[in-house]
Amino acid sequence: MEKLYGGMEGGGTKFVCAVGTGPDEVVAETRFPTSSPEETLDQAISFFKKYTLAGIGLAPFGPLDLNPASPTYGSITATPKPGWSNADILGPFRDQFDLPIAFDVDVNAAAFGEFAWVPENQALESLVYFTIGTGIGAGILINGKVVHGLTHPEGGHVRLPHDRQKDPFPGVCPFHGDCFEGLANGPAIAQRWGQPAESLPENHPAWELEANYIAHALTAVICLLSPQRIVLGGGVMQQPQLFPLIRQKVREDLNGYIPSPILKGTMSGYIVPPGLGKRSGILGAMAMAKNSSL
């Protein structure tokens, strides 16, 4: 029998835990609302204790302290989620389990999942995964490894061109106002237009503006990192009309400057939806667990 691995994807609204060998065999899964750190983590630990595991991957929302030499390693840092700033995520699991435990931010797990489990991505040396939903984040893989630095990359908080005559909306980010996340996440769309993103019709002007902001961010990433593929996931990207709009606007932004054949034509194989669908994060956490136990 193949070894079982546990994965936990923690969001601001809900946590998802799963046990399995990979995408083709998930033997158990549970999800529950994000309440207090103690209650939420206790539910995850209780779930994993039912199984004999070879490793666990933890992929909560961030920002996270990922420096093993830091006294607060394994914790969430300054988050707007009430009650979760400075919450120790890794410690309670280490107290309860004597096995390899991988720890990274949710969007890094999603990026690693797309690399580890999607066949057409496995030959790549570089990949960037953006999640665009309640928040915006970016996971970056170079040479098959997730990029860390001072902490994890914060691709949702880069500053973008903001034409205030065309879009006077000030942004919703409590730290930066009109950064990428502040202008283009789900709450920004809802506040700007007075209704949730999912209720806006396909031809609403919101999507042209949204595609413009996403394209500006992707163009910057392409110029800076030159990734071989960009994956766009998250709730906002459930709007299928966004993909052709974004690809068109990226071509316009690049203006033929980078002479790679993959950036010509429709770019349908370059800027893509997740190969794992909505399961990139949880399957990525399981992939992290498997990788940490090797």
C-alpha cells in the first residue's frame, strides 16, 4: 500500500484537510469554518490523528514567518484576520506528530502542487502561480523549488499603474490602499461596483478593468522573472472571459519586446487556469508533505 500524506490548506473563511497519496487517490477530506486559531487547528489535528501518515503539509494563509532561525518560525505574522496575528501554526502539529511536517504559505503550496502533479508542468524550470480571490498572492518556482527570501514573495502587494480618472476607486488594502490586491481582489470588485463579483454579467465593464490590472501585474512578472508558465487560480478567475482579455492585454503591454515564441499568438498555453482546478492548494500541501518525507 502506498504511503498516505496529509495536507492542510487554511484560508480566512475555511480550512480544508485531506489525506491520500496524490490527485488520483484522496481517501478522506474534511472542511470547516475558520474560527479561532486554537479551535481551528484542533479540528485539523483531530482529523489527521485518525490516519497513519508519512508526512503532513501545512499551507495556511499568510503572511507567514518562514525563517527556521526565527523565534516565531511557523506562525502567521501581521494579518487583517481578527485573532490570527502571531498565531503559531506549526508548533501544535509538532507537539502532536512525530513525523516530517512541511510548512509554507497557501499560494506557494498551490504553485508546488501545479508543478508536482500536472504532467505538462513537470518539465518546466520555472512557474508562477497567482491566486486572485479574497486576497491576491503569488507562488514562484525556480528550478523546481519554491522561492523564499526575507519571507515569501508578496505578489499581491506590488504597485500598479492606477489611472484615478478612469478608476477613482481608492483600493481596499489596509496597508497599501491601491496595490494589486487593493484594486483587483474580490472585495475590491464588490465595493467598486456595489455587488459581488460573481453576480456581475460577463459583459460588465468590471472585467475589462480587472483584466487590465491583472495584465499589468503579469507583465511585470514576465519582465522580472521570465517564467515559463503563469497559472491563474482563485475565485475571481472563475470568470472564463478573463483569460482571453488578460492574454490580449499582456501582449499589448509587452509590445513585442520579449522575442519568445510562446508569447506570440493567443498565449493559451502560457497564461493558463490551474491544471488541478480548485484543488491546487490542498493537493500542493500533500505534495509538500511527500517531498519533505523523501
